[in-house]
Amino acid sequence: MKKVLVRGSAQGVVLKSNDPINFLGTVDKKTGVITDKNHDIYAKPVGGTMLVFPSGVGSSVGAYTIYSIKSNGSAPAAMICTKPDLTVATGCALADIPLLIISEEEFTSIKTGQHISLDTDSEDVIIIQ
Amino acid sequence: MELTKYEEAALKGEHGEIMQLAYRILVATGEATDAERLVPIEWAHLSGVNYNTIGDAGEEFLSRISREAKVRVKTTLNPMGFDVDNVSQYGLDENFINKQLSIKQSYETMGVTPSFSCIPYEIYDIPKAETQVSFAESNAAIHANSLDSLKTNKESAFSALASAITGQSPYSSMRREVEPDLTIKMGLDEPDELAYGMLGFFAGKLGEDSVNISGIKDADRRSCKALCGGMGTSGTCAKFSFGSGKPGCEVVDFDKKAMQEVHDELNTSEKGDLITLGSPQLGLEEMGDLAGMLKGRSFQKRCMVFCPRTVKEQATAAGYTAELERAGCEILADCCTCLTPLICKDEVDSITTNSIKGAYYLKNSNGVGINLKPLSKIVKEETR
């Protein structure tokens, strides 16, 4: 774990993507489903997951998409990235979704389907089961 | 980040939901940009105003927070989607108008000055040198850092809003002294404002935070403004300094070939169906110059002129507005070429402009063809 961008606690099952996510263009703001056919988690809903991906890309207005999926009950429980970017950082801050930055090694070791508990106030911060 | 007791308490929600939200944004932004602390700011300039860009989610968010949020420092605002005085002539749908007016109302409720301008540096007095501000509009942030001796990050709409509400901003790299390690050397003689815009666009692609610009003798206000507009459009660079910089600095030439490449990237049409002037919006001096150039001449096609409302009022008092309207200009206050909903590709194939910033957004967001021309050539070729 390298950094906490938005504090909080959450737990859930990992949905991992190796592609960056453009929230403005590729995430349905009502359902939280990835709508870009070229994306490696195409057609998967992000709601309730521990969403692990390299970073956000694209317009900063994408932060409002994160706020929208939260308002519609289809936001991830937490987000975990390897590279900080302002769109995801502010989006998670608006929507009060915990956001961590992890190392490349940690990113490689996390797999879709694993259970993660996260608490930024505890000593371990992340527990992968 | 090191937080004070007050900031820590606010982040935990002890000063209410809005303060908690604002500090969450500042801390997330600060951590993402390697800031070690927050510093006080004296002026925030917000983006995220045009319904065309922030959409329903933005409108709903602002409406919700405006019930409680109040700005703590002087806060000004970017352009919105239209000019209330003449919107009925542009066929915008009712929903757009209502949502835009709701956004306007939300900002006013929060205590924001409804300036609807992307050139705050031309319509307000500039605070004393080294003052920390938070400008979200890219051309204004670059102007503030490079020409007005102010300090700002190239803020997002959200960090600037959080700065307005708290009076603080992350102490990120742009607020510290940054010595550029790249110099762009201007290789063109007697560049016009279009060349300055292309220089900015070129430099903005290469410079990460800050660049030197060498080979410039006397850049007037219009040239500098075009440079800021172009630079803010193409990348993350938030400052330029005229000069060669430190010894050993990497030098990249902006020569005829480099300019042609930028031109070919943005210029997609041989001619325009209509002309747009102002992105960034025109200031009073530019309105006066334009009125002078148009004496005894008239545009042969539509020409939209975008400026702040205060500038329009001053231009009217000075007699410029009457002269411009006589020459066929449509003068629009409170909005801008950039991201305007008033130009749509169903009705317009291509536009002529001297603005690199306008060209970039009209091409990519509105999907219309772009014909680039300096103002002198526009007046010469498009008026009689």
C-alpha cells in the first residue's frame, strides 16, 4: 500500500481490470456497467465490488459519473489503483468511496474473485483473503 | 499530507457534511499531486458551469450542495452555455435552458460572483505578487502563473470549488518555485495571434508543469492570451516564462514545420460557414480594436463574438457594440466559443476562427470542420 487518497472502510469481492477506466465514456451512470466493448471488463457491473484497475483516464467530468453511480446505488465499495489521477481521486472524494494507491507488485498479486477487507484507520489497511 | 487539527476534524465530519466533502476533495487532490499540506488562497475561479459539460449529474450535485455550502473567499465563474438576453434566437431546447439556469442559481446561492468569464485576469484587479489563488480554467491558470505573478495549481472544477468553500488549496508543485527543464524556441518572425496560439498548443503538449519560451521580442496582451489559450488546451503545462532558462536546458524549436504540423492537426476545412471570435473571450481592448478594423465594412456571413458581460457593458458605453452590430456581429455575453451548445453540426459544417482553443473544442466536441485564420485575414477576406 502506497497511499490513501480517500479514507474509509469497505469489503467485498475483487473485480480487476488491467485497462485504465474512462468513467465519462465507458461506465453507465445508472447501472455501473462497463459499456466499452474494447475494455477487458466489458459488460461487467462495478457495483458493490472492490474495483482494482491501473488508473482513471479522460475528462475530469468523469468524477461526476462516479458521483452518479454512487447516487444510483451502483458504485464500487472501494477503488484501488496503481497510479493516482485527479478524476478518480475527486470522483471518489465526491462520492465518499475509499480509494487506495498500491504498488505494481501488489496489483499483480490481486486477482478477480478474491475477497478484500479494507480499513484506512486500521494498521493493515488491506487484508486479502 | 500533514493536516492541522481543524482540517483533521473537518475531514472526520465534525464541521458538517459540506466541509467534510470539501476537505475530502482537497486531501484526495493533494495526495494525488504530492502536496504535503494545504495553504490559504484568496481567490477561486471555478469551471464546471456549462450544462453542456457537467450534465445532469453536475446540475444535481450543485443543486444539492448549494442548500448548505457557502464560499469563503472571492469566487468567480467560468462561462455558461448561452447569453440569457438572446438565447431565444438560438433554438436551444427548454431542458438545456432550465438546467443551465438551475446551475447559475446554485452558484449564486453559494455566494459565487456570476462573472461567467474565462478571462478573470482581464476583468478584475490582480492581487499583489505571489498571492495564492485557485483557478480551474486552464488559460486563466496559465495567465495567472506566467503573467500576473500569482500562484495556482491547474485546478480541477472540484478542487477549485472545494478551495472556494474552505479558502484552502493543496500546496502542490505549481505553488512552489518550478524551474523548467525545457525551452521552446520561437523560430518565426512577426508571428500573429494564430501563430502564438499554435506555439502555446505545441508547448503545452511537451511541457509537463512549466516551460521557457525563447525567441520572443515583445508579445502584446492579445498574443499572450492566445498563447495561454493554446497551451491550456493541449496538456497539463500550467506556466511559461519568457527567456532561455537555466544552462543545459533542453531546447525544442518551434519552426515553420512544427507550426505546419499543429495547423494540419487543427485546420480541417478550407472555409467556414460562420465566424467565431473569442476563446478566450474578448476583452474591452480587443472589442475596441475589432470595432476599429470594421469601420465601413460588413461581414458577408454570420460572425459570433463572445465576451464577458462586464466587457459588453463597457463596449456598449464606448460605442463599440453599436459599430460591431452594424458590421453584422452577434455579440454574446456570459458564454464562449469553447464548448458552446450554440453551434451544432446539424446546422453548420465548418467555422472560421483565430482561436486555437476554440478550434480544438469545436472540432472534438461539436464535431464541426475548422478553418483557421488570423483576425487580420478574417476581416480582409470575410468583410466588404
